Amino acid sequence: MPLPPSSSTQRSPTKMLERALSSRRNALYADEAAAENDAVAADESKTKKHLPISFFTTRITNYLTRTGPVWPCLLLLALVLFLIFSLIFNSRRFVCVSPYDPVSRSGFFGFDGLESDFGSLGVPWCRSKHGKTVEWTSKDLIKGLEVFIPIYETRPIKNNQFGMGFDHSFGLWFIAQWLKPDLMIESGAFKGHSTWVLRQAMPDTPIITLTPRHPEKYLKKGPAYVDGNCTYFSGKDFLDFGSIDWRKLMKKHGITDLSRVLIFFDDHQNELKRVRQALKAGFRHLVFEDNYDTGTGDHYSLRQICDQPYIRGGGHSCFKDSDEARIRSRRKKFWEKAVDIDELCGPGEAWWGVRGYMLDDFNNSKSNKLISYSEHFQNSRFVESILDVYWEVPPVAGPSLTHQTRYDPARAVTPVVEDGRYGLFQRLGLTRLNPSVFNGYTQMAYLQISKQ
Ligand SMILES: C[S@@+](CC[C@H](N)C(=O)[O-])C[C@H]1O[C@@H](n2cnc3c(N)ncnc32)[C@H](O)[C@@H]1O
């Protein structure tokens, strides 16, 4: 597989990305600062003609004597009109703008505020055994975007509500085309958008799809995607990932090395359960679509499992007067998916998972389980003990560019295209996409399991 474990760099994924991005930002700002200095110098050279103040006062007095009181009256009128307009404009912010409106948000935080916002509440991540990270860089992601955007524009399912939006479609495509697996397995296909994304990354690679309802069933009502080189376990043939004899099935497909297989989970099942099943079968490359933040979502996710006090942004206090409680309640006004302390904490101050629950199967009360903090802690220790790499797909661009209103940047890694880089956003062709496609980001994660 062209993604052998990268030579063990000891940097965290975020740090690596941050380093690459900050050097890029410095270069950009150096250019901008130089241009700004030139402009200021030019402006100053135009205005600096050191004339005495008496020169101006004499000229104004002479002029007023000639024209009478008309001009002072007009000036006063203009001043009154200006005051009225600015009052109306400012009061709009308080009375008639939606709390999720990006303009009102930027008015509140300021665009600089948004820019430095990413990760400000901490981004829990799963520690790997040797601190390894992925081998691709932010430059590779930008190059990938250049290729993927025109492909995405040809997608058969334009409105994929309840399925993946742009950020995760790009993430899945990028990972698949980088790893170049011999076979891809998908659990949870809905109308087939993710199958189509996998196919764009690897045109000739076989796919196995497990999904209760065959995507062809959706064709009667509208667009769907059915792949010609895909084995479907659907309808009466549906089998859950955990009940398949994978060694036997892989052999049938001519696969002997299971580390050359990529698995994509978008089936809203407890991710701890899925990691155990994949490990037992011998798979090593997993992608989880909905990697929900603590207190949100309908299943126990990797992000939730690794939300532990020893990780920055991990572990929470249910104390209502804490700094975290104050910041969270403020942010909840601006981002739909932000949760405040009341939502985060369940009975007995249980903040882990979702209010102390390990949710499963689309928040099915029959499969959900209340767990103690020590169980939750043991879960993270287990995951860390089998992990070589954990990487969260970054959001494609900052919210001042995409106008997304859902995920809270304070709990997300730095985006590929940062706020303020409109030129790059436009050059890549991202302005051509409907803003609704940027509203589905839930921290998609790539996991590499260590060789057992
Ligand atoms: C969010 S949708 C998948 C969206 C799709 N990946 C996309 O990008 O458009 C979740 C899918 O998981 C399916 N599902 C439910 N239980 C499942 C299970 N145990 N195994 C596999 N798929 C399951 C649902 O029927 C649904 O099609």
C-alpha cells in the first residue's frame, strides 16, 4: 500500500498542519504588510505638506463671510443624518439578524476573532502508541482540492441531505486516492453518494457495500448511485459488519493482505464496537464519517472516547460558574452544534459520551448503555493501545468563507483554507459550490491500527 506507516515523526497531526500553515500564513502576511506599508507611505507623501494652522482658519473664515450661514447648516444636517443611519444599522444586529447569521457572528467576534478561534476550546484527539502521524501535508490537501472540486461538481446526487457534504466527501476521496487500497468496504451507503466518492478515488478497485436498503431503491424517487464493480449486501442479503466472516470473504475476493483494505464506516454504530470488530478481522485502515464531539450525535465516537482530562480540551467540569461553562454558553448562540454545560452534563455530573451514555445504532434505546467514568477511561486506554495513527480531516475552509453555521470552530482543527484567504478559496473554485454543502462537518477521522 503506498501509505506505509510514515517514519515515526513525533509531531501531533494538528501541530504538523499548524506548522505548515503558519509558515504559509507568515509568507502571505509578509507580502500583505509590504503592500500595506507602500500604500501608507504613498498616502502620507500626499498629505504631508506642513502648512501652518492659521492658513486654514483664515481661509475658512474668508469663505464663510462670502457664503453666509448655508454651509454650516448643511454640515449640521449631514451630521444628523449620519447619526440616524448609524443608529439604525447598529440596532439591526440586536433585533433582526438570525443568531447563526455569519455577518452578525463576525460582528460579534470580528473576523480576526474567527480566524484565531479554531481549537480555542481544545480539540481532543486519540494518542497513538508511538506518536506517529499521517505523511500528507496541508500542501497535499490544497493540491487535492484543486483536483477534487471539479470532480465533486459532477456528482450524481446534488442534494445529499442526511449524507455527506463537501468536507467529508473530500476527506474520504483524499484518503482513498492516497492509500490506493486493493479493496474498499463501506458500511452505510444511503443513496450511494459515498460509494460514488470511493469510485472517483479508485476507478477500478472493487467495493463491498453493506447497507440495509439497496441504493437502487432510491432511484425510483430521484438521483442515486449504483456501482457496477460493487458487491452489495443489502435488502434480504443485508449483513451487519460484525456478523461477516471477513477472512473467508476476503479470500473469495483474492485479498490475502488485509492491511491493503480500506474500511469506511457511515452506519452510526458505536465506534468502539466497530474498532474491536475491525481489529478482530485484521483490518488496519479505518475511516469514520461521523466522529461526533462529546455531548452530541447518536453514537459513541472516537472523538468522544478520546475526550480525556490528559488531552488538551478533553475532560470537562460540570461546574456552572467555570470559564468553560461561560465560554460554551456564549458560543452556543453562534454555532448550532455547540453545546453548553447543561447539555453536556447528565445526572451525577456525567459529561462523557452523551451525558454519560455510550450511544449506539442511531441512538437506539435498546443498544445504548450508561457507562461509568472508569469504563470510559478504560475505553480510551484500549484505543490508544492499538493505534498507530489518528487524524481528523480538517474543515475545508473557515466559516467567514464557507458561511457554515453548524460546527463550532473552537472544537475543530485549523481548516485547509483559513479565514481571510478569500483569494485561495476563489482560485480553488470553492465559490462555485452552494454554501449548504459546507454544513455537514463532523470531524471525520482516519485511524491506522497497529500491526498485531
Ligand atoms: C448517514 S447514512 C449514510 C450516508 C452515505 N454514506 C452518504 O454519504 O451519502 C447511514 C446509512 O446507514 C445505514 N445503516 C443502518 N444500520 C446499518 C448497519 N448496521 N450497517 C450498515 N449500514 C447501516 C442506513 O440505512 C443509512 O443508509
